[in-house]
Amino acid sequence: MAPPKPTALVTGATAGIGHEFARQLAAGGHDLVIVARDTARLDAVADELRSTYAAHVETLAADLSQRAQLQRVADRLSETDRPVEVLVNNAGFALKGRFLQNDIADEERHLDVLVRAVLVLSHAAALSMRERGRGRIVNVSSVAGFIASGTYSAAKAWVTTFTEGLANELAGTGVTATALCPGFTHTEFHERAGIRMDGMPAFMWLDARRLVASALADVEKGRVVSVPGAQYKAIVGALKVLPRSLVRNRARTVHRPRSR
């Protein structure tokens, strides 16, 4: 009898980077637990993954901004009889307006998905994986976390720093943690947020398939921070050495406040 396939859990698995993670992990021999809010899209993606890759796919419909629903995902990560070997914390969204233009309830939901969900699910996964002595945690952050541009940028800065600290805590346990920091990527992310990107040069856009392949390669190498794309490696390298006052001023120039 063949040994069971390892299982990966991917949040935000029905679109964009999360969908591509699900595809590549299934192609690499993983069974999957896919998490998203939209049940119809979850079922469609599950059918695609089963038929294309012969993977066993569980669906878990959950709004990660809701604490009780988030806990159901955490509970799945804690199961010992059906262990999850890879966690990809990918779920997220952007808000169109600037912080002071947005309703605070929207900002709180944004924080819950981008920060609290990563905290809770990483905790559940890391405890379970550490007990078994193996596992991989991938937290999807962003190059935006290296600049100063609103609450999305702040949340992603938290994700990167949190993941670095988690990686230190897990050192020597057989479990790794990687912060994936992509730049602009061809997905429906900006469209769903209502953000127009017409003026962005073509060379700044990443392909989701190549991005995920690069990220998974970095995970296997044990890298703590993964920045796909030569252009973004150069940008992040520069941002790390530039004075923060210059980084802040540049962000203020690009994102000037608009009257309402």
C-alpha cells in the first residue's frame, strides 16, 4: 500500500496566488484542504484539483474575519489523525481608500484577516507540526511591508516580522516558517479591491505561476524571507538601506491625500 500523501492547507485558495499554490502543491503530490468564503468557488476549485491532479481535496468554507469561523480552520490544523504538513496563509484583501477615508469597521475586518488570522493559524499549525517534528508554514506578506503606505503596508510589515520571529522560535525543530513578499502580480486582487493599476509598467508585474514556483523552492531551502523577481529583490535591498525618512517621503508623494 502506498504511503499517504502529505496534506497542505491553503487559505484564500480560490483565486490568485492562493489558487496557484493549491495547483502547484497538488501537482507536487499533496492532498489539500482549501479555505475560502465562497462555497461555490471552493467547490469549483476542488473539482478542478481532483480531476487535474487526482488529489484528495477537502473544502472548508470560512470567513477568517469571524473569530468562530477562524477557529474551525485552526482546529483542522490541530488534528493529529489527519495532519497538515504545509500551511499557506494567503487569504487577504485590500481597501481602496486611505485610512482616514475608510470606515473603521472595514479597517478592523481588514486587520482581522491580514493579521489575526495569520497569528491564530500559525500558532495552531506550529504547535502541531513541532510535536511531529516536521512541517512548513508560508505566510504571504508583501513588498508593501517594506514601505510606509497605509494599513495594508503596516499589516504586511507585521506578517514579515512575525514570521521571522516564528522561524527563530522553530529553529532546530524540523519546522520552517517563510514570509513570501511578492510585488505586483497578475491576479484579480486589485480589480476586486476597485484599485486601478493602468499606469504600472509591464516589467513590474509578476506571473503568479513563476512566483509560487520560486516561493516553494525558497521554502525547501529553508529561507525565512522569499522575495520573488529580480526587480523586487533589488527594490527590497534598496529599501533596507535607505533612510526611513526618504521612504516615508516617497510614499507620501505617491499617495497624496485626496479631497472627498
